[in-house]
Amino acid sequence: MKPTHKLLFILCPMLVLGFIYYSSGKLHLPVWGQKSHEDAEEPTVAQAKSAEVKGIPDNSVEEPTVAQAKSAEVQGIPGRENDAEEPTVAQAKGAEVKRIPELEMDNSVGPIVGSVYDKQGFLLHLDTKLPQELEYKYGNLSEGTCKPGYAAAKMATIYPKFLKSAPMFLDRNFKRLAKVNNYLPPFGFKTQERIIDSILTTTKNYGLGEELDSLGCKRCIVVGNGGILSNRSLGSRIDEYDVVVRLNEALVKGYGKDVGTKTTMRITYPEGAIQKPENYEKDSLFVLSAFKPLDFKWLRQMVFKEKMRGTDGFWKSVAQSVPREPKEIRILNPYFIQEAAFQFIGLPFNNGLMGKGNIPTLGTVAITMALHNCDEVAVAGFGYDMNKPHAPLHYYESVKMSAIKESWTHNISKEKEFLRKLVKANVITDLTNGI
Ligand SMILES: *[C@@H]1O[C@H](CO)[C@@H](O)[C@H](O)[C@H]1NC(C)=O
Ligand SMILES: *[C@@H]1O[C@H](CO)[C@@H](O)[C@H](O)[C@H]1NC(C)=O
Ligand SMILES: *[C@@H]1O[C@H](CO)[C@@H](O)[C@H](O)[C@H]1NC(C)=O
């Protein structure tokens, strides 16, 4: 053997080993709670866990909190010590690396681009007009007619990266959805494929229903739970929308005058679901937005009407049954959580894993869904007025605004920045002017 060949024989394995060593070191650092070493104020997962054990109450009234993050970890989201999960982290890392060329591309256009778009990729001037042919098209429709493609077209004028196609619900072909199948919940469905398959085989329905699916132009409203809806008599206006989206346990019964009576779908996670069967409205779709692997397991029990075995891993008590037939149950596409978090709001990527302050609220997830699937989008009941601490937080209960505290999972102020852009650019209409 020639000396140069010998050298290569030795060099190659060394390079490979060196790379593995380097990457394992890199990969293990940035997982859970890595910031806690720099910033004593930020609770690590371990601290969060012990906080829960000691009975420190939830950070916020309605939102998933520390305990949820904890159960996510319990359910197999890799921790720092968990070597077996390395490929997952590596893939998440790969996804992050792939994003960089995109950023570089933006920069390479030069300083003009830097001054026109904000960090998230939204135009700084949000009053940009639609392309002329669309202005004509919509201008020629009679007043009050639904404008096909309006929300997506408006969105694309302020956010050029916007791609409309993203189905509302998972269907039997869900594994084709490349953007979500490499992320663990809540940003994808990785590790949950089998359970999702068994749910979808039984529900057999993956759309809004024949009537709504065949509409050429759909108007949707996402009704938030804010006290701001009280005494505004918006019920009949809300009911005029083709699709009325409601969230979690927000009651309709008894509040019809203010919030309407129609519910096309109720999007919820287990802890947020209505617990009393008699409080469910008739004829609405029950849509799961899963934030952790356990949520899929819970849904399977609801679909198959099985008894719940243990409630460990939920951050509060959950519904024991959902009075809905399998054909009325759907799974929300997790892409909307991912897109809202990382693209629209700009929450910390954290290797594609749930972490401090990187989960969007359900309301923003629902709005993101609507941008992709509705022609016109309105919202009502969004926004908190912190200057009125005694005002009710929710329209359906007497908890006060002052009960809201800083959340571990959400970043309400960053989220609000995003929603303000949508309202300012007329991508969405805010009936209660709370955003
Ligand atoms: C209607 O469309 C025509 C061209 O198709 C255009 O010239 C006209 O300005 C449009 N009307 C409105 C109100 O936009
Ligand atoms: C709504 O009106 C009722 C009856 O007038 C009143 O008792 C209640 O305080 C009002 N709620 C809000 C949020 O203003
Ligand atoms: C929210 O985002 C801001 C700006 O990035 C950051 O300073 C703040 O710490 C974040 N809050 C939480 C709860 O993560």
C-alpha cells in the first residue's frame, strides 16, 4: 500500500469520529432549559416540575402551562440526557440549518430588502394594495359579496412567503405533509402516526362537510373567549358567517345575544374541552389541536368511547367523554402551530421542540388555520385590556383580567404584534377591536 493511501485510511475514520463527537456535543447542548444557566429567572423544566409538585398554581387561567410542558417531556420529547432520541434532534437541527439559506437569500438582495421587511418577513408598510387585477375583480363584486381568495391574497401582499395550501384537518394521507412529519407534537405528528391512523380510519371524514366544502367562497369567523364580547350584541353578526370557529370550553348556551348560536367547529385540547356533555352544542365538529403526544391518546379514547385510564400528564382534569360521533371528530393540521410559532410570530425555535415561550395560543392557531382555508376571515373576542384589571377575562365566567399572569408557554406580547399586522393590513377584520 502506498503511504498516501495509508494516510487516507487513518484520516478518514478520524474525520468521521471527530464529526460524530463534534455533532453529539452540539446536539446535546441546546435542548431543554439551556438558558437557565445564563438567566436565573427562567425556570428550567426541573424547576417547573417541582413548582407543580409543590402546588404552585397555573400561570394563566386558560392556557397550557408548565405542567403541560412537563407532561410533554414525560411523553418522550427528548431531554438532554436522552441519547436514544438523537436522530430526532438531528432532524430538527437539519430543519433549522435548512432555513439559513432562505435567510441568506433575503440578505443577498441587499439593504433595500432589509429596510422593507421586518424580521419575520412582513412588509414594514402594511397598507400595500392588492395587485391591480384583484382590485378590479373585488371592486366589481357588489357590496357585501364574499371575495374569493381575499384573505390569502392580502396576506401574500404583506408576507410574500405565504403559501395558501395547507389542509385544515389531517386525512388518511397525512404522512404526505412534509412540513409536519419530522416534528414532534405540538409542531408535528412524528411518533404519533399509528395512533392517528387508527383515529382517522374510524372517523372517516376529513372535511367541513359537503355543504361547506362545496362553497365557492367561505367566510369564517374565529370567536375568541374574551370578556370584550360581553354586552356588544354581536351574536347575529357572528351567526352570519359560513364557518363559526369556537375555542375550548367557551359556552354558547345563555350567551347567544353576544356570541351567536352557530358553531361549525370547536377547536380544543384535552384540558380545554367542555367537560359536561350537556354543554356541547348540537351539530358542531369536535376538532383536536394536539399540544403533546398524550393528547392523541386521549382523542383515541374519546373516539372509541373507551374509559380513561389515569389522567397523569394533563395539567388539569380533562373531559371523560365527548358526546360526538366519530364522523364529527377531526384532528387539526399541526402545521398551523408550527407556522404561527416560527414563521409568523417568531417564537424561539428550540430545535423544533416545545420550550419556554414558544407555543402560540389556540386563538392564533385558529386564525392561522383560517388564513389558509377561508376566503374572508374575521375575529371577535380577541385581546385583553390590561388597563381594566376588574373587567372580566372571559365572557362566560367572572374571572377577572387581573388573574392573567405571565405564561411559561406563550408570549402574548409577541403574538399580539403578529395579530396587529393582520388587522392593520386588513387581512382579518376584528369585530370587537381588541387586537
Ligand atoms: C371593474 O373591472 C374593470 C376591468 O375589468 C375595471 O376597469 C374597473 O375599474 C373595475 N371596477 C372597479 C370598481 O374596480
Ligand atoms: C353587561 O350588562 C349587564 C346587565 O346590564 C351587567 O350586569 C354586566 O356587568 C355587563 N358586563 C360588562 C362586561 O359590561
Ligand atoms: C417574549 O418575547 C420577548 C421578545 O423576544 C422576550 O423579551 C420575552 O422574554 C419573551 N417572553 C416569554 C414569556 O418568553
